[in-house]
Amino acid sequence: MMQIAPTQIWINGTQRTATQFDLRIIHDDLQSKATLYFELLEDGGANDEGEALPAVMLASGNLVIEGDDYVNWSAEVDINLWVYNWALGLLNLTAV
């Protein structure tokens, strides 16, 4: 999971703010492409005892990485950071 700059999302007539971005692989053919699942999350706040509550998912979707991007991803030293930055760029989000 990665912290992102606050991003406004309109849900059922209410404006909510995503501050977290999660990304995971749901399929990789190990040759030329992979499908990634992402979630934009809002901080869940805290309960009356001050314990953190789970983040709330505001939006989700799939991204497909293939071609030169897939090749570049596999050649990176820190493949996790690279693919997070790749996905953030596609979604026009900013890590903080």
C-alpha cells in the first residue's frame, strides 16, 4: 500500500477523499503481460478507544501491463516501486 496525495472521488452524491493506493497482481502470463488490481482507499479513522479502523475502499479497477512496459518492469531492481509508479502515472495520481 502507498500513500497518495488526497484525491477527491464522487460516490453516491458525496465527495470522499482517497489517501491510500493499493496494487496487486491478479494474473501474470510470465511472458508478455500481467493484469493488476488497484484500490483507492480512504482512511478509516479511529474508534472511541483510539484504535485505527480499516481503510474504506472508494474505487477499484484493473490495469494491464504489456509490451515495453512489461519488459522494463521485469528489468528493474525494485520491481514493486516501479510498478506502483507506473500505475500511479496511468491513473494520474501522486505518491507522497
